[in-house]
Amino acid sequence: MKNNVVYKKVCIANGLKQFEIKDIFELGGLSLSSSAIKALSAGAKNKNYEKMSDEQLEAFMNGLIVYWRGEKDAEGAVPQGLENLIMNADTNTLTELESLVAEAKMALDEDS
């Protein structure tokens, strides 16, 4: 599978928006303009299409890990992906998150 296809599928599966994708690349150590990101997302027959290099895909995937998990050294910090999810969430999503937190607390209490 080509790098561009993998990249697009990951973006779609995670519901990533353009500004989030830009942040993810930066977390992976690569600064790309919005037009460069759009060129990577364009279809192969589009005149603006740009083939994604292995280094670009690696930076995106590393940035995606940091985006959802957070920095290893930043103990207690809320990962940016989770923060964006909460900030843009609807009532159902917040209710679901609240119940997940309650279940986690109960499991921790049982282990203690």
C-alpha cells in the first residue's frame, strides 16, 4: 500500500481535521504548510498531488502516537487528541467518557 493511501486511511479513521493533521506532523518533528498537507491528501490524478516519502509518513505516525498518548516525559498531562475530543464533543460523547472514568475508578478501588 502506498504511503499516501495509508496516511489518508489513518486520517479518515481518526476523523482528523486539517489543523489537527498539521499539529500531528509538528509533533512528529516535521513542519508542513497547509497546502503541502492538502497535496499529500489529494488523489493521484490531481495536479497538486505530492507523493508522501517514508520520512513524512514516519513523522506523521510518530506524531500521531504523541497526539493520542501524550509525551512520555509529560506525566499527568492530558494528550492533545483527548483534549480536542472533549472540547468538540457532544453530550453523548461526554456522557460516555464520564461512565468510562467511573468504571476505571471502580476498578482501581477494587484493586486497592
